[in-house]
Amino acid sequence: MLNRFARAFFTRLFTPIARALVRLGVSPDAITVVGTAGVCIGALVFFPQGELFWGTLFITAFVFSDSIDGLMARMSGRTGRWGSFLDSTLDRLADGAVFTGLILWFAAEDELMLAAVALACLVLGGVVSYAKARAEGLGMTADVGVVERADRLVSTLVAAGLSGLGVPYVLEAVLWVVAVLSLVTVAQRMVVVHRQAVGDPIGSERPDRQPSA
């Protein structure tokens, strides 16, 4: 959902930055790696200590590299399978770090139920992405679902930041919603792929882009 509505805005916002980095000779892959490292450091250093607000700010400073590297790749003509593979793989690593940081915080606070919900978000988020990638690898599509990567990541970070400012229950509520909607998305993708696999014309379209959920 956020992917569709926010892509045009962030493209306009980050195009000047991407253009400047290309002129400086910076590689899109370098931006991908640095951005992922920043997200992982912020999540695994700040979140386990309960510094949710400052951790969110730190992560936000790096998380938009996911948009900048794609713009740089297109501007420099360096789009290709390697860049798509690296970007998708490191996205999973960054997502894992965010939820792992929250799991460690909840566990340290003896909030085992919330730790389990955050773990469910982590696992189901991975399955959501895998279902789409696997479907496209088999020549089908699974580009459906009520919650994708941007939805999961942005809503969780916003909730973590608000929680760090003292807003009660917002992070807990968002994690429950993300977990449930991720499960719904997995089910939606399985249904769509099943229709295509058994020859249902409703789902007979072929993929036209790299997996990015």
C-alpha cells in the first residue's frame, strides 16, 4: 500500500541526492550496503536498550537508502540482476534486525508475549517476501496482499518512535496488527498462486518486475 502511494513522492524527494552521488562516482551497491549497515546498527544497539525514539531516528537516517540506490542505478545505467538480488537480500537483513532489536527489548523487560508477537512479525514478514519471490521464480505472480515490506517497516518504526516518546500501547497494537495482516497476506498470496498453478485464468498473468515485497 505504501509502496504505491509513496513511490512518486520519494522519487521526487531523493532524485537530487541520487544525482549528486552518481556525479561523485558513488556506487549504488555501496549505498545499499551502508544503508543496511546503518539500519542494523540502529536496531541492534538502540532498541535492546529501550532507546526506541533515538533508535528510530538513527534507523530513519539510513532506511531511505533503499530508494536512493534504485534511483542511482537507473541514472547510471547499472540496473541488473545483481543489484536486484543484493537489494532484496539486504532488505531481509535490515527487517530482521529491526524486529530482532524489539524482541531483545521485550525479552529483557520480561514481556514474553510481545516478544513472541514481534517474532511472529519477523517470521511472517519473511514468508510474505519469500512467497512472492518463489512464485515469480516459478513463472507466476503473487503481487497481492494487505501489507507489504514498506507497510511493515514504516508502521513499526513510527510506532517504536512514538513508544519511545512515551505514547502507551501504540507499539504493542501495531505489532499485533502487523502480525495478523502479514498472516492474511501470506494466505492471499497462496490463494493467488494456487489459482495460477491449477490453470485459473484469473491468475494467469506473468511477472514483469523483480520481487520486492
